[in-house]
Amino acid sequence: MKMSTYRKWALCFLGMNLMFVPSLVFAQRNDEATEQLGKALEYFTSQKYHECLMIMQDLEKQYRLNPRYKAYLGVCYYYEWDYEHANKYLTEAIPQLALFAPHERSFYYWANAESLFNLQKYKEAIPMYEAMLPLCYENEKPDAYYRLGFCHLFMENWVGAWNEFLKAQDAYQKYRDTPDMQARIIQVSHMLDGLKPKVIGIVISDLLK
């Protein structure tokens, strides 16, 4: 699978963090713990999420991690496909990161939304995708609209699905109209064609009320 924009961002951001490893919140600073934390972040930037997770899980048992590191843990769980734990840590961390950079926060919302989506918790995933949208880059929005379309589709909200797939189609054509995205663009077009009779039926029914 080709590395996503979000993963590239995460690696870049965490690589920068290695220059100034933030402190853990605990009474007595521990050089060994700081060294272990640095090693965990190195594993993260190398996409060795399992190894990173093993170290951070051990650190969490001994120290109280600050919100950003809880978010990092959530991201590790996300890339390890442990969506239950990813959702748990990201849900706890995100409200405490309001002052952080918008794009960093957008990634946490995305990872949490994707975790909920994969857990088939579509109703809970919707506000996570929606919270990500004003914070992310324009070329990242199509994927969020695409997922929102499926959230509404699986909840049988045909008009909501239509609206989100329509936004996805427009955004893909505007920002991601590249050879590797043509299959996705065609798929969205087919989704809209499939939903069209349902949406027309709903509109006509509403007009006749």
C-alpha cells in the first residue's frame, strides 16, 4: 500500500520531535526512561510501530504520559490495526490538544475516525471526520468526504451519503485527479449513480407531503 499523506506527515512531525524529546510527567526524571522514549520515537519514524508500541506500553505502566504521548500511543495502535485501543487513547488525548498545530490535530482526528470506521461505529466516526476537515490540507479532504459518504450509506441515510459522495467527487477531481486515483473517482461516480433513484424518490416524497 502506498504511504498516505497522513503517514508521511506523522513521520515528518515525529522526526522533528526527536530534536527535542519532550518530558514525561513524573516526579523524578529518569535518564533511562528518556532514552527509552527517544528509542520509541526512532522506531516510530522507521514505521516500526510494534516495537514502538512495546516500549511505550512499558513506559505507561511506570509513568504518567502527557496527552501528546497518549496520542502517539493511539497512532501506534492504529497502525497496528488495534482499533479499540487506538480509539481509546485518541479519544482521551484529542480534547487536551486544542492548542497544538491544526494539521497535527487533523491527523489525530483522522486516525480516530478511521479506527471507529473499521469498528463499524459509523455514527461515532462522523464527528471525527467532520472535525478533521477544517484542520487538514485541501488535498486531504476528498478521503474524509469519501469515508463520510460510506458512514451515511451504511446508516441508510441516502441523502447524507449522496451529499458526501458529491463533495468527494468534486474534491477528488479538483485536488487528486491523478492516474492512481482514477479508480476511486470512478467508484464515487458509480456510488452516486446507485444512490440517485433513492434520493430522487425521497425528494419527490417530501414535495408531495
